[in-house]
Amino acid sequence: MFDARLRKTIDPALESIARRISTFGIGANAITWIGFTIGVCAAWSIYIQFYWLGLILILLSRLCDGLDGTVARINGKTDLGGYLDIVLDFGFYAIIPLAFIWSNPAENWAAGSVLLTAFYFNGASFLTYALMAEKRGTSEMQRGSKSFLYSIGLAEAGETLGAFVLFCLFPAWFSLIAYIFAAIVLLTTIIRFVQVYDEFGDRSAS
């Protein structure tokens, strides 16, 4: 929901950093892998209950996630880069809640499972919408220059990062935060369903 506004604020700084990185010959795919590796380290830190370290590593991982796309726009985007970006992003968004579940299974398994299920449904609706939009020739990039169409929702990358930050700051409240955010994610999925019926539905058949 806030991603477009955040991009306007952070894009100039990312552009400056990305241009410096590009001078060292570091490609976008390498940054994507570095970001995911840092994310795995964040998950491990959370699992052993080093939550502050996990928070720092999560922020570094998401910095890489912002930089890889910017470097790609400078050096030239590739289909492989777009594939790695989305798949490893989805992996990151799964392993952080999973780490909280493993760190305290007695308290966190139920809420974490609900959140991961919500992520799964939302991810499926997100990717399928992008596929159908591509098939129909929809070219409007609502999130800047991306590898495929991003649909707007209440729970986007910025909101998800905010939830992860809250998890790390208040680990004892993980379940409450996770249930609330799962509801927001599921509401995003429902809104996308309505959007899809409106855009792709066969009105003549209704």
C-alpha cells in the first residue's frame, strides 16, 4: 500500500549507491543472492533468539533487494534476474516467520502457520494475476520498471518488512502481530480476487 510512496523517497539514494556498486562490476544477480544469503543468516539469528541481530540482517537483506533492481536498470534487466528476484524474495518472506516458529514452537506455531498460509494464498494470487495480465498484454508498471506487472495491495513489501521489524522488536508478541498481519494479507488476497473478477471476468456469461 505504501510501496509507491516509499520508492519515491528511497529511489534517489538507491540510485546513487547502485551506480557506485556498478563501477566495481557487481551485477544485479549477485546482489540478489547476497541479499537472500543475508536473509538466511537473519532467520538463523532469529531461530537462536538473537532478535536484534536478526533485525539488522533483515534490514540489510531488504537493502540488497532494493539495490538489485536499481543495478539491473543501470546495467540492463534480464529474465534470469527477474526470476531470481521474485523466487528468492518469496523464499525470504517464508523463512523469517518459519524462524520465529522454530525459535519458540510452543507459542508461535499456530500464528506462524496461519501467516505462512496467508502468504501462500496471496503469493499465488499475486503471481497468477501477473501471468494473466501478461497474457492479456497489460503493460502498465505500477511499481516502476519491473520484470512483470505488480498488482496493488494492502500488504506489500513495505508492510511486510514493517511486520518483520515488529516481530524482532517484540518477539513475545509474535502471535498477536502475526494474526493481525495474516488478516491484512488475506484481505489483500480477497481484494485481488475482486479485481480479477472485474478485469478478467466474462461479463457476457454473467
